[in-house]
Amino acid sequence: MHAQTPVKPTPSPTRSSPPSLEREFFTNILRDQKAIWTSPLHLERSDAKWMLPSGIGLMALFTTDRISGDEIAESDRSVSASRAISYGGSVYGVGAAAGTFYLVGRLKNNYRARETGVLIAEAALDSAIVEGALKGITRRARPLDGVERSEFFDGGSSFPSGHSTEAWAEATVIANEYKHRRAVQVAAYAMASAVSVARFTGQKHYLSDVLAGSALGYGIGKYVYNTHHQKSLAVTDDTGPVSNPWRPTISPQFNRHAHAYGIGLTWSF
């Protein structure tokens, strides 16, 4: 009978955690901007199936914007309500949503809510940079700018709709983070749609401004989520990145030459 030689448990290798979204926030913004502005260089022939119809539709709206804008301006009944709804797409509204998600996530140790808050803020800042640049380039006059209304390169700031861009960027992040909750998705996109419509009925933008802003915000929100979302966050787990559950692994250990026998016990955390 040979004595057993005790075998020490084999420690699991240390896992290096990725940098937090908060720490990488401004670095990610710079990376996002590079990807957004260079995205036209990466278009493929297959993208024509959606770019061509979208371009034609946008050009059609450009030609009818003044007519539709003048018609909606004949009624002032919805202006006050529209401007109240528009608050949801303002810097303050989007900032409040991002802050609420983030603080709730920190207080309740809810990783999904915390990540949602950070990504909303990131998508909103990306959107503000892009739509601000486009406004400066196009300089389109707003519906209430008199005889020059709807004209491009005339010192205005109508194209694209900034509120629509911000609202759709926020809604897209939320809808993707909570894709396992249908009600949250519907509520997020309904809010963004309401803001977009309100910018038109509130006589702040034309239909083409709203459509372009909505599409821009959706694209930015989708990119930010797909690029920076923690992929290991399970669909039903809100507390943090998923790791292997605690469990011991038992394996026999023996060495014939040394006449040593034992049992190895390994834990995975």
C-alpha cells in the first residue's frame, strides 16, 4: 500500500478584464468619429439596394418640403404640444435618460443599465458632432425663416434635425440593450418617432430634415451598440459579464515512477 501524496489545487489562470466603458469613453468617441466619417469608403455594391431608394426618396422630399411645411404652418394648434414632445430629443432629455440609466445601474449593481447609460451618452455625443457638422455644411433655412425658407447654403441650421438624430440614437441603444423585452423596444422607438414627428408639426424642421436625422441617429446608435456592447452579457443577466459558474473539477493524479497517487481538485470562478 503506497501513501498518497497530497496534490495542491491548480489555481485558475487570472482573467484580465477589459477596460471599462467609462475609462475608454473619450477614446471610443474618437474611434467612432473615424469610423462614421470614413464609412462611405467602405460601401459595397450590395448597399445600392437600400441607398438608391433612400436617396430618391430624400430628393423627392426636398422638392416638396416647402409645400408640406407651409401647409403644416397654417395650423398652430399642435405647436405647443409638439414642442413639449420635442424635449425628449433635446440635450437635456437625452442627458437625463443617460444619467438615469447609469445611476440606477451603479446603485443596483445592474450592469446592463449602467452600460446603457454610458452608450446613450456616447451615441448622443457622436450624433451631436456629426449633425452639427452637417448643419454647418448644408446651412439650410428653417420653415419659419421667411422667403429663404427651405433653401440650402443660406445660413440656416435645419438639416438634419438634431432632436431626431439624438432621439433615435438613444432609442436604438435602449432597444438593442433590452431586445429581450419587447415592451421596452416598442416604447423606445415610439418615443423617437414621436420626437421626429413633433419636430415637423412644431414647425422646426421639414420632413426631409426629420427623415435624415432619424436615419442618422439610428445608424449611429446601432454602430455604438454593436461596437462597444459587452458581448458576454447574457440575454437574461443584468448584473455583469457572464462568467463560468462556481464548480469544482475533480481529476485523478498519479505517477507510476514515483509511486504517487492522489486526487486533483480545481475550482473555476
